[in-house]
Amino acid sequence: MARILWAERKFNFDFPSGLYPEMLERLRGTPVRLEDLVRAQAPGILTLRHQNRWSIQENTGHLGDVEALWSGRLDGLPRQA
């Protein structure tokens, strides 16, 4: 499968407005679900890189790094009356 470079990805925010509460709820629950998934893993597994791609630990850290970006995008969405 051809990969799209991150900088070339497009994000679509024209979902029906009724979906946003569910999307926000799922996003808010991500840290807990992620912690549950990685808690039982050995450190060697979390830092393992396969085919020179990011490890689980690096991917997890990146999610934290971009949290402010996503929050800013969500804050910029039009609000319902």
C-alpha cells in the first residue's frame, strides 16, 4: 500500500455535527486505552523498531507531542448554538 507523507495528508472536518460529541469522547478515552495496551509489554517490546519504523514508545510519545495541535484544531471548529 502506498503511504501518504504526513505533511501531504488532508484532514476532513465536515462530519455531521451530531458525531462530534462521540468523537470527543473517544479522543478523551485514548490515554487510558493506550495505557492498558502497553502496560503489560516488556520495555524491549516497547522500544523495538521494525524495518526502521517508529517503536511503540516513539508512537506513544508522538501522540503526547501533538496533543496541543489537535486541541487547537478542535478549538477552532465552529460551535453549535
